[in-house]
Amino acid sequence: MPATKLSAPSASSRRPACPRSGKGISSLFSSLKVVRLLRLGRVARKLDHYLEYGAAVLVLLVCVFGLVAHWLACIWYSIGDYEVIDEVTNTIQIDSWLYQLALSIGTPYRYNTSAGIWEGGPSKDSLYVSSLYFTMTSLTTIGFGNIAPTTDVEKMFSVAMMMVG
């Protein structure tokens, strides 16, 4: 029996095993991609919804941060004001941050001998701005060091404030 040769069918006579299988699968994947795009629209709507609240929350957080910084600035000023003049000996404490600030801005404290009281020093506005500056830098960073705690009470308060911030 002579051996028969099997030859490969020509390209025109080849038929896929599953008719329209390549075209059907690719169109199925394409339609699935369109469905994913529809989900993206829902995500965009949700994101837009949350961004409205995000701006309000951000403003609220900034306001709360400002209020806490104000309270801490008032406490910081009160500590300095309490420690700058020793009531018992009626002397000025040169290691207080208020005394150091008064020297650095050129408005030192001076003793009025006729009235028997200490006068001068920084203005109330300058004291508040300096206190707020110190608390903001301490809450957000480690501080810059131009206004620094020098007495023990000031250092304890600064450590507590850095732990809060």
C-alpha cells in the first residue's frame, strides 16, 4: 500500500474550530471595558461628593488648629509674664523668654524708682504675636529657636506642647 501524503490545507480552506470565536471574544472583552468605564463615572461622582465635605473638614481643622494655638499662646504668655518679675525680691528674671524678647527687639524692662514698679518691655501686640509664633512653630515643627524656653516651667510647657503637636 502506497503511503499517502497529507498536506496542510491551504489558507483559504482553513476554518476555525469554533466559528467567530476570535471576533466574539474580543467584542466580549471590549464590552467589559465599557462596563468598567461606567464604574469610573460612579467613582467620579462619589469623589465629587466627598470633596465637598473635604473642603469643609479642612476649613474646620484649620480653625480648630488656630484656636488651640491661640489657647497655648495665651498660656505661654502667662507663664512668661508670671516669671519675668520675681514678686518676692522685686527683681527681673533675666532667663525668662519675655526678658530675652525685650532685649532682642530693643524694648528692655526698666525699674521706675519713683513708682517702685517695673516698666517697659514689649508691647502687648508684640507679645501676643511672638507667643502665637512660638506655639505655631512648636506645634508644626520643632521650633526655630529664636524664641526659646529658658526656665524650668517654660521647658515643661514646651515639652507638653510638642507632645500635643
